[in-house]
Amino acid sequence: MKSVCVVLRLSQSGRIEREEVAKNLANWLAAAKQTKRLSVLSSCDEGVCAYRGQDDRFYQVDGDGRFLKYKAEGVVNGYVRANEAALKRILADNGCDGIVIYEVYGVVALEMQFFDFDSVVCVLDRDLKPVHLDRQFDSFNVDEISASRVRQQLLDRVSERLVNALEDMRFLRR
């Protein structure tokens, strides 16, 4: 792939706003050198950019927290089938030959002084076939009482995770 569009996929009912994630991510990406063209989409169809509940998520785990890879791949395949026209339009309108979908869910518990988030990075090629799927879950203790500072730390960790994944896939370097 020579150019990719980055789609942020967030919960419809989540507490992280798309605009603040996109702005934070843009700041992180501005410090990196793109080895392949990256376009972060500011908006897209709700079916592409949002999920309603756990069953719609790419991040699928069992009761013990183990990632269910084959179930996740099935959810991705269903997502592609349901959103095929919109995904093809993203490729055509932006001149990209691949799509990186970054799905994130974050939780901040200020009174318990921690935040955590889980995410999935899914790469679709120009034929909308999944060529990469990885996931992560991290929990962070914070020694902070300011909600805005904890929220900023969460946004930074979310952006850093995607930047690291894009660097691992050789889409950019720092």
C-alpha cells in the first residue's frame, strides 16, 4: 500500500469525542515522517465510524479477557459487508489504496485514579480484505485529581498506540 486512510471507530455512547481524538492524533502524526501517505478522515458514515455495542466491536474477548481472534475476524467481515459501499467511497474519494481502522474504547475512573483503554487496528486492502488485525488492552494508574489532565493522558496513550502501530507497519517513522 502506498497510501491509506485512517478511520477512527469509536463508541456511539462513549465518553471520548471524535474531534478530541482526531486533534490529538493529528498532533502526534505531525511529529512523524510519513513513509506512505496517510489521510485521517475527519468524518464518515456512522456505520463506518461508530459501533453501538459489544457485539459490533472488533475487540472481542471471552469472560477471562482472552482475545477471540476468529470471532473478531467474523465481526470485521460482517462490518465490511454492511459498509462496503461507504468503504469503497472512502478509497475513491481520498485516493487511498487501503484503510486503517482504529477502534478505541476508553474508561476514566478519576476517583479510583486509573484509566484504561482497549483498541484494535485493522487494515483493509483496496479489495476490502483484512490484511492486518491486532489488539491491545492497557490500564494505567494516575496520580492526578484533575479530570482534564487524566483525559489528556488517555488521549495521548490512545494516539501513541496508533502511532506505534503505524510505525511497526512502516507507514511512518519518528
